[in-house]
Amino acid sequence: MKKGWYWPWIVAALLVATAAGQGILFYAATHDASMAIEPDYYRKAVAWDAQRARDSVSAALGWTATGELRAPDSTGAEVAVRLADADGAPLGGARVRVTAIHNLEGARRVEGALPERTAGTYAAKLPLRRAGLWELRIDAHRGRDHFTATVRTDAPRDAR
């Protein structure tokens, strides 16, 4: 064999290793459940002023929202939202929808309607299978009134 025959193979191996490493990094960057982009972000950005106006109308109602999550099991977790009016009295008769987003899985959103259980308390079991910090985006309608709120709450680890 000729002296130095292996150098082209070493260079080729380094190029292949570099390309493979970049491929692995590209896959990891594009398949990470914790990385998320807000859906319809461009449309939301264009409508920023309109959203701020809706938020101020919602704030003028004086309503408040609190959220609670029960420990998840194999089928999901109980989500409860309590609505109160400006005087702190329970707010009944609303149609409530919630979008739940786990802090570690921003790309996975769980949406559902919450029927009224008791006066001012709306609850349902949703397929939330992770304990930890959740963001609940609450959307409530009662008559012509429209209220939105974002609440962060923890789902406990287990039901013990």
C-alpha cells in the first residue's frame, strides 16, 4: 500500500460524522414537545389592538377566575374553574371553555367545555395526564358578556 492512503478516508469519515451530528441535532430541535409556537401567531399579532380592547372589556366586568386540577390518573384529570362576579359572588349560568397547556409540553394543548357543577363552579375531566404546572386559558360567555383569563395552577402528583 501507498504511504498516506488512509488520509482521504479520515477526511471522509470526519465529514460523515459532522453531517450525522447535524442530522441528529436537527431532529432533536424539531421533535421536542417542550418547544412550541403559538398557533396562528401572525394573525394574533396583526389583531393585537383588537385583543387588547377585548381584554379591557373583559377586565371591566370585574369577574375573577380561579382554577384547580386534581391528580391525574390513566384517563386524565378533573379541571375545576370557579368564576366570581365583581362582588365576589359565584357567577352561574356561563358557558365555559378551557385550553390547558402543560409547562413542559407547550406543543400539546387540551381543550374542553366545562359544564356547571354548582353555582359558579365549572368542572370536567379532561385528558391531562401529567402532574406539574399547567396554564389554563379560560373563556367564559354569559349572555352578551365575554370574559377571558389565564390561570396557572399545579396538578398534584398522585391522588393519595
